[in-house]
Amino acid sequence: MVSGLVLLNLAGGEGLDDLDRLEADSGLCRLVRVAEAHGRSRRERRAEARRWRRQRSRALPSPDAAGRWLAGFHDAGEEARRQAGRAFIPAASRGVAGLRRVNGELLRTARALHPVAQATLDMDATLIETQKREALYCYKHFKAYQPLNTWWAEQGPSVTALETSGPRASQQSSASSDGHGHQRRYS
């Protein structure tokens, strides 16, 4: 699931329906299947094939399956705290907290494999245009979300991605006294 969503992002997909466009690219699908099998023994590949009731027909997730998976990261209880017309940073859901733990382990592994004396953290809040009703207008006069991403310059991986519902929420986060702890947690 994750690799399909990463490919969708890298290809400039604007929505989950664009997964079908990627699936239509037979060359890309072939590369995805080869990458999935890389480093796995024949026994592991056969066990994976037997895991499912019917033969897998897609290399990438369907838009519906990806939507259901992403919905698992949503915390409806946090939505009750949202105020109309105000930027909002929801508390991490159980799924997001799990992704943070995985990211932390990946960063610890990167640090162990390639020790460095310093960690330069590059923070970037990028405007992502959206047509969603609940999105707020940004300073460029279009509806946008503005996730705050932090990259570890010496190692390459993303340290954190803080999702916000408005363009000012990421500014509030980076200017706050604790910065939500994300930037310091893994350095």
C-alpha cells in the first residue's frame, strides 16, 4: 500500500483515482512486481502467493482500497475539536503514531549505518492546492493544505511530516515553544 501511494506522489498524482492511471502503465507495474520480489527467496514469494484466496491482478492498490486504508488514520474524535475557518493540527491518531514509530526505527537504522556528527534539519512547509470544502485559503489566494516536512540533510530521509488543515497551522507549529517534539525526537 505504502509503495503505491509513494509512487502516486512521485508521479504527481492529484487524487487516489490516479492510481488507475499508474496501473495502466504496464512497464511501471512490471517494475513494481520485480521490486516487491527483490531480496525474497522463492519460498517467501510462493508463501505470499498462497496468502490470498484469488490471484492478485493489480500491481498497485485500487483507489477504493487505498481510500479505506487511509481512512484508518483518521480520528473522528479529533474532528470534533476543529473550528470552522481556523487552521487545525489534530493530535496523532493511533495509525499515525504507529507510522511515527516506524519512521523512528528507520532513522535509528540510518544513523547506525551511517553515523554523523551533526544533524542538519531542513524544514519546509509546502502549499498543496486542494478542492476540499474544509480547506482554508492560503496567502496565494487558493485553497490549500500546508504540511510541514522535516528532512535530515546528512542522511536523506524525512524526519517528520506534520499534516495541517490550513496554511497558518504549520507556521504556528514551527513557532511554538515545543514544536510538537517531532523535530527533536529522532535526532
